[in-house]
Amino acid sequence: MSILIFLIVSYLLLSFSLSKLFPKAGVDSVKGWIPGVNFAEWAKLIGRKPQYAFWLLFPIVNLFIFCGMAVDMVRSFGKLQFKDSALAVIYAPLAFF
């Protein structure tokens, strides 16, 4: 039960951080709160097709896709150091704040 609570809180923090990050990229902040749409917009921001977010629905594959998207997002905002990429992989909402 505690893992489920952790995942829900993590998703809410990710949605909050994306809603604060999207206006800096010229995207409406409301799209950060809509499930599915936030990942499609995130894929567009990093230069991938919105259908790329579809791969997040598949177990095991979603871990690699999410880590790749998080690292690409951090790099697209100019944070090129290893510690920034590592933080994005370990816990993305902290890296996006």
C-alpha cells in the first residue's frame, strides 16, 4: 500500500513540475495536469513524436523510455552535467524543479 501512495505522490509532483516547466517552453500549463497529454507534450518538447509516450504503457519498456525522456528534458533546458542527468533518472520531479 505504501508503494502505491509513493507512486501517486510522485506522479502528482511530476505533474506539478511539468505544469511549471511547460510555460517556459511555450506550452499551456494546464496540459501538465492531464494524464497522457502531459507525456505527449513532454515528448514533443524533447523533439520526439507524441506517439512516443505510448511506450510508457508497457511494463519494463516504460522504465527505459521514462529515463530517456527525463534525461532529454533536463538536457533540453541546458543542464548538461552528469549530476543533473543522474537526478533526472533517480527522481525526475526534483530535477524539473
